[in-house]
Amino acid sequence: MTAKAIEYALKRPKPSILRENGKPRFVILDWKTYSKWEEMKEDLEDTVRLAEALVDPKNQKLLPLSRVKKMLRLS
């Protein structure tokens, strides 16, 4: 990997893979692409946490409709 390879990668509009001994070693991304990927990763992590919380038995407390109505002052 040389400075010339990095310079070339920086000029490309899409992600560039830098190789070392023929194997992928680094990726160069523009900031906009990186930010989008980071946001998508965080959204996916949030979705996984939500799914886990929804199936967790301790989050499965149910209330009778009559109690909910009283809490909302509907009856």
C-alpha cells in the first residue's frame, strides 16, 4: 500500500478498498457515505434491542381493560 494508492482512492467518488499483499486491508469512504452507514447501523441496533425487549417475559405484563379504562378515566 502506497501513498499513490491512497491518493487514487481519495479521488474516487465511491468506497475504495486498499489491499496489502493482495488482500483487502482498509476501506476509504467519503464522509457522507460513512455517516449514512453509521446511521443505518445504529437504526439496526435499535431495532434489535426493541425486538429483544418485546419478547422478554418481564415486558409482557398485561392489564385488564377495566383497569386501563380507569387509568385513562374512560369509565
